Amino acid sequence: MMHIIDRRLNPKGKSLSNRQRFLGRARKQIKKAVDEAIKGRKISNTDGGERIKIPADGLGEPRFVGDMTKGMRDRVMPGNKDFVPGDKIKRPPPQGQGQGGREGAEDGEGEDSFQFTLTRDEFLDIFFEDMALPDFIKKSIKEEVVHEYHRAGYNRQGSPSNLNLELTMRNSLARRLCLHRPRDEEIDQLEEQITALREKPAPTEKEQQKLVALLEELEKKQRKRRVVPYIDPLDVRYTSFTEIEKPNTHAVMFCLMDVSGSMGETHKELAKRFFMLLHLFLVRQYSKVDVIFIRHTHLASEVDEETFFHSRETGGTIVSTALEVMQKIIRDRYPPDDWNIYAAQASDGDNLNSDNARCQQILTRDLLPLCQYFAYVEVWDTHEAEMFPDDSNVTRLWQTYETIRESHQNFAVKKVTGPEDIFPVLHDLFAKDKTSEAR
Amino acid sequence: MSASKKVKTKMAPLFDGAEWDFDKVNRSFQAIQKIALEDLGLNVYPTQIEVITSEQMLDAYSSVGMPLMYNHWSFGKSFVRDEASYRKGYSGLAYEIVINSNPCICYIMEENSMTMQALVMAHAAFGHNHFFKNNHLFKQWTDANAILDYLQFARTYIAKCERRYGEREVEKILDSAHALQGQGIDKFTRRQKLDIAAQRQKELEREEYERSRYSELWRTLPEVKSKNTDEIDLIEQELAQKLGLPESNLLYFLEKHSPVLDSWQREILRIVRQIAQYFYPQRQTKMMNEGCACFVHHTIMNRLYDTGQITEGTMLEFIDFHTRVIAQPDFDSPHFSGINPYALGFAMMKDIERICENPTDEDREWFPAIAGNNQPMATLREAWENYRDESFILQYLSPKLMREFRLFNLHDDSAKPHFLVDAIHNAQGYRAVRSALAAQYSVASLDLDIQVTNVDLHGNRSMILSHNITNGMTLEEKQARQVIAHIRRLWGYDITLNSLDTQSGKIIKSYSD
């Protein structure tokens, strides 16, 4: 009568394909929701999914349903307290159809929108979907394409080093079989018989006739062997390669971060989060981008990822030192003719006053002409942002950079006042559609 | 309680503590089965119990509880929704899912305690199972033997179509078909049994045969022009007869007569229709079905306790759970979301038991046939077999229960600024409240009356649908327009939907695409 089956080990995720179909269908709304969602949340390098809420338009499953606000109906309800027949109850205002909560009001959201959780991968994929490094391929090095060889079938011509033995021998064998080229063994056999006959001291008439016949056959076969060669030029095949033009995609991203004393914990946190996200974006979308980390106080140095994100240091602020280090690294390792160069700089805008002019000089004269894109992000903590709400109170460095921006298309400045700004700023800076960018 | 009368000897507990294992499940099942078959006299399909994890439970949810369902994004949508609300703790997972099939498949969750497993077995494997096997609606409309095979067939068929015609194309048809799910049910004719072998054969035959039939039908078109109006009327009548108009099963009509669908698209409509049909009895018997299952589990658990087969701890856990399941919040409570079918169902079953065993004078007056007959199980089994929610309430809802639930009827006329309380749980109101409640469970109030009434085969092939308005309730316009767009996709030509006043036959509102 009863049968018990343990299904726990059955593959789970039976709904995965339905889930993907749903995500595919809702892609547009999800994208929008993701962009919305990141405004209000901290960028976390934690695992776990992102909860998003999307409007139900386009995902509706329409049905013929009655309009509950029209017509007449009776509703039997439980829990009468003191109603007697004939009581009149004022109709509640239209939203939240009717008394108490009927269906729809129950989950608070009804059919207008609904929430669900994306996995971290799904979230990042969607978030980075429309971001790209601007001018990824340098115009000047576009012509200098890299050639890569790819296997492309077989060819009748080619250099001996590419001779494909297997295929050649297979063709040869097939041809020899078809054309009945006598095999070595057949010739050997004939020759043996001939020798045996010849060695006979007194051959009979019959034997002599046989010898003649054998000799004739031998000659015929040998002629055939000459006509049908062991390997004919027809058989020969060469492995073929074709050249594929690959555009040069050498790219390097310089991450410049101010870690001086004036940067408070919140500033550093913001800057680090910004770079962390930038890094995530680069690693995810471009497998072959070099990332160079430079941090500076009044001195600047190139550091590895670990140090950049995790170690502490303090000191004064001279921004130009970082720019100089960047300049030097470019000179030493990344010849601008061969490399797409990007840079992102984060700072609180404090700088030794006398240094601003120098920064401007280095940038405009040396760096910007070499760079595809240079993004400056100024981090403010929330107190500062509250104290100086309007844009007139800007830092000196900002002023300086602002003047540069006006004259250079490949330069962008952005301000970040809280974790919630980071996503949008990064998104603006690296939006695929460059028309909306640069402000 | 009858249990304490019958049984004297105490037995050893079947299990102790929360952990379950297969041995305990098996032992409990045997004990439960003994009570169910011998004491309650239930008649059930063999049971297949499947242990699953909570994740698998979520999976099963999203595809309307069916173990094999074809793929469609809407199932993904309900999956992400259920998942989100489960993870946030808004809703728990069901403790079981039971499928009306032979053998009857019960899913139980790994995370349940042993008490819950016993409860679930009593509830689903015997309560629901008995109901599925014996209720006349299920017997008439569904075929427990064939459903799993049919679902398998549907899944493979749709996957095959996706490979051949592309996911997008199949999705379009499914979207449109799903929009008409509620209009895909035969309400008046008995359906043929699903037979999988015949199904395949038919599918092939249809592919060959049906096209010719359709062209035959449309070939009458050009001839018509030269005829006078009388003849046209005659032909129209004939045609309507041929088409079986009016037809309330829109999916069926489109499947058979749409001029634009390919045979595979018709087959998909058929699949959606068959599955909708399969769920049709469930909607009409929800309250009774749950009531039956709750009554069965309640009786069985009590009997297990009386005979010492479950411990006091288990019993307390059970009572705690049971009370929560059958709670009925009042209309003014924030938790109120209509009448809880578990609460009303269970209360009615217990009430019938009481009327059979300890009737009052009032009961004797209201239920002379069963009051004091001392055969509660036979009476209940008879009710489970022959009624649906609507008729069950009309027949068995007692004044005592209406008082206990403090039921009242609220008349809502949208033309008036006030709701009117027009009947309550008193002598003048019992019958009115009872019929009003029954009407809420009636087919008429569950389903809208929408039919294909005319197809213009002389002209533009447009289709006219009629919606007969009941109680002045018009259609929700936005969705109605979207559904009409879906019908248009399936029919290929213009669609007009008229909402008609039932009395005067006047068109109140007309929608077209």
C-alpha cells in the first residue's frame, strides 16, 4: 500500500531554466531596477544576492477578471461583533478594495510590482552590462593589428613543415586501393615463383609456358606500379592556417589613491570601495587589462593590490607625486603607442596649494595626451557635503581639474559623498553610451 | 469522543522526539493506515511518499505543484516570488504537496519533525487521497491513472516544439493560452479519459487530418456572396451549429477552429486546456477537500494518542500546529483574508459528526435525515463523495456553526455609498447567510460567463465574444484588453467582446482590439 522514495538527492534547481526564462523576459525591467537598487545601497564585497523589486508591467499574466469595484455582490464574513440587520457601513476609500484586506492587499504589493533576489553573478552581469572602457581601441594603433593563426581545415598547397601525414596517407591508400596498385607482397610472390621455375633443371613445356605467363604478369604489374605511384601529388594535404586580424587590446588601468592624513576613514573607505568596484568591473569584463595601483601621500609609490586596499599609511599630500609615478611607469613599461591607457584617481581634494599648478601642468602636458580616459573622483564625507551643499565651495584641486575638464574631452570629474553615490558615479564614468558621460 | 470508547489497551509509542527516519515513517504509516481503513473506513489509492528538501519544495511550488511541468517563464516568475517571500520569512513553505494521481504522490519535507511527518501522512495520504478517489467531481473530471503520463507527454511535446520552432514562438502561444486558462474548461460535457497511447496516435492523426477539415469549412466563403439574406442566415445557422456555437470553452474553440494556427500550436492549446481541466474540480471542492483532510488527520492523531501510540509531547506539537491551521481571523483582523477553507471545512466536518452523535432539538429540526443516526463516518463519507463546496454548504451548514463563526452577510452595491448588513446569524438570517455563502463557492461566482457567440465567416472573419454580466460586475478593463489581444493572436482576425446585461441583453460595454 505504501512506497517511500527518497528524492533528496535528485538534482535540485529544477526551476533553473524557468528562472532564466523569466530573467530573460524581464531583462529590461531588471536592468532598471538594478540601477535603482544600487543607488540606495552600500557596495559590498560580500557574497549573497541582491534583492530587487521590479514593476510587473510586461510580466503580467492577464486574465478575464471581474471588476471588484462595480456591480453588486454579497460577502459573508466571520466574526460579527455588534452588527444587526439593516446596519449601514460607510464604504472605505477606493484603494485597498473593500473591507479588511482581500487578496492582493495581503502581501502589501499586489500585482503592481514584486520583489525577488538575484544571485551575485546575475546582479553583476546585469550591472556591468552597459559599461565599457571608452575608446578601448586606440585609433593610432588600430592599424597595427596583431595576427593570430587559427587552424582552418586542410589545403592542397603548403610548406612541407605543415604536411599532414595522416590525411596524405589516407588519401594515398584509398587511391591505391581503387586503382588496384599491385602490392609489394604480390610482386614478391610472383618473383619467387619465377625464380623457382627458373631454377628447375629441366622445365617441361607446361612449366615454360607458365614461366612466360608469369614474366608477362610481373612486367604488367611492375608497369602498373610505375603508373600508379605510392604517393601521388594528388594525395598530399597540408594543414592550413589562416591569419586572423586581432585588434590590439593592450590596456592598462592606473588606480591613483590619496592615502594622506587628511583623508579620514570615511574618505578612504569610499575611495577603496570605488576602486574595488572598478577592479571588479575590469576583471569581469576585460580579462587582459593590466591594473597598476599607485597610492600617495607626499610621496607616491606603486604597490600591489593587497597593500593598496588593505594597508594603512599617513602623511602630507602632494598629488603631483602620484602623477609623476604614473608618468614614469608609462615611460618604462607601457609605451603609449602600444597601450590603451586609463586612469582613475581618488582624493579628498586636499593638496599642497603650490602643487595644484604642477598637477595641471603634468596632466595637460604629459598625461592627458597619452591617456584614453582619465577619471577623477573626489570623495567627501556626509558632514562636509551637508556643510557645503552648493557647488561654489569646491576644493582647489577640484577647481584646477574643472578647468582641465573644460578643455579636455577625455577627462572626467565626479564627486562622491556617500557609499550610495559610488555605483552611479562609476556607472556614469564608464557608461557605454558616451554622450551621457563626461559630466 | 468515540475513540476513547472503543480502545482500552495502551500501546507503545511509535516514536519519540523530533528526528525522523525511514523506519519511523514506515511504522507510523502502518499505524495510521490501520485507523484510516478500519476505523474511518476510507478508500484510498496506494500511496507513494517522496521525501524532498525545502529547495525542491520551492521548485515544486513554482510549477503549480506538479512534478513534471513544461517550461515557461511564468513558472520562473512564481518561483522567484515564492523564493523571495520564503527567504524574507513572509510565508512558510507548505508542509506537504499531494498530487491527485494513482498512486497518490505525497511530498514530505526533510525539515519536518516526525510529528509533522505523521500529521502530513494522515492529512494527505489518507484525507486528500480518499477525497480524490471518491468525490464525484474528481471521478468525473480527472483521471488519476493518466495524469502523470500526460504531463510527461506535454513536457516532451513542448520541448520538441521549442527545438523545432524556437522558444520564442512556443512562448507566445503559451502566453496566449495561459491567458485563457479560465476559459478553457468544459463545464457541461463529460471529458474523455486521457490515454497516453491514444493521445500520441491522435496527435499524429490530427496533424494529417485536421487541415483538410479547416479548409473545407472556409471554402464556403466565396459562394456566399451571390446568395440572398435568407440563405445567408440559413448558412450562418448551419455553420454556427457546425462550430458548436455558442461555445464557452474558448481554448477548445480556438484549437478546433482558428484559421491561423499550425497543428503544433493547436496541440499546445490542447495541453493547456487539459491541464486547466484537471484542476477544475479542485477549485470547486477546496473547502471540502481541506475539511476532509483536516478531519481525518485530527481523528487519526487523537486516536493514536488515545491508544498511546504517540507521546504527549507529540500531541502538544500537533495541537499547536492544528490550531494555527484552522484559525479563522475575524473580518476586522489585519490577518483576515477571506474565509479560511481549512477552518470552515474542519468545523463543518466536526459539526456533522456532532449532529450524528449528539444532536440538539435545533439540529433535529434542520437535519432530520442525519441527526442522531450515530453513523458519523458513513454520513461524512457520503457527503465527501456526493457534494461540492456550494451544495455541501447549502446542505450541511448548521445554525450552530453560523453562530460560532458569527457569520454575517455584507451586501455591497457599488451604486450606493454604503455597505449593507442584510443578514446575520439569527433565526431570520440563517437561510440567507447560508445561501449567500454557498453562492460564493458556486461556479457562477468563480467563473465569468464568457462565450464565443458569433464568427463572421462572410466578411472579415471577426469573432464576437459575449460576456453575460452577473450582478452588474463588469470586466476589469486593462486586463480584459490584454486578454483580447491574446485571443486575437490565436484567432488571427478581429475580436470584439461585448459585455451584455443579462436581463435586457443590451450591450453595456464593448471591447475590441
